[in-house]
Amino acid sequence: VSTQSTGFHSSIYDVMITYRSTDSGWADLLQSFLESNEILCWRDQRMEIGANWSSDITSAIRLAKCELCLLSEEYLKSEMCTKEISLAFDSGKLIIQWCCPTQTRRRRDR
């Protein structure tokens, strides 16, 4: 994998996808679309079992050109997800926010 210079750090990935596990279906779809258009993505599914998640995610944010956040109610409740946005912001990364569509359930009054 070649790296491209973006200021002080080199970028290996075009996009780091951050999402809540409950939204992994949306992450799958977006990653598939992006990679079919030759946009190299990183997301936590590529991490090995037993890996240091915090360290690996921090490295991925630093090695990506931008962060794509798949926002949902569950994402915003997650301390880890909000830390990822904060780190990307503090690192001066472009942050792209995509709101995950949700299904609303209507309760039928009987």
C-alpha cells in the first residue's frame, strides 16, 4: 500500500469508517460502495482478535484522510464512538457525518 502525504502525517486510508455495531449493515453497504469506487477504507472489522482496540483505532484515525461517522441514536450514546470523533477533530481530520436511516415502529392502540 502506498502512502500519500497530507501535511505532517502520511495517509494510508482514504476513509476511516466509524459506526456503532448495531449499524454494521449500513457500514457494510457504504464500505462496499466506496471500495467499488477505489476508495480505500478502514474499519474495525479488520482488527485481529486480541488487538489493542484503542491503539489500533487511534492509529487508523491518524492514518486516514478523513473519518466517515455513521450517526445513529446508538452511536451518539457510545462513549467510544464520541471519543473517535473527538480524536479525529483534534487531529484536524475532515469529518463526514452520515445519518443512518432508522425504522420507526408505530404502536397500534387496540
